[in-house]
Amino acid sequence: MPLSRYDTRSGRVESVAEFSDVLKSGVDRCALYGITPGGELILGLNRSASDLFAVEVNFY
């Protein structure tokens, strides 16, 4: 699954990232949240689609 960038001035499409290997490694979901000013991608990866029915947390 590629991520591409479209240059409106030139009409050129440039491949920015490829997520096929990430998705084949057990990641259920890969979401692009943004791009930093330096051009780095901000991604969210979900490695488990399990349901959580109850949890108990004790803070000390």
C-alpha cells in the first residue's frame, strides 16, 4: 500500500512511503496522522484488534 504525493505545479506523482511490509508484519491498521515540517511521517499503528471488556487499574 503506497503513499504518494501529488505536485500541483508539475502534475507529477511521487511515491513517499510503502506500507506493504508493515501491514504484513501483523499490523492491523496503519494511519497517517500528519507530516512534520522536516518531512517525517507521523503514523499510528494498531497491532491488535482485540476487544477489552473490563480492566482494573490501581494507582499508588
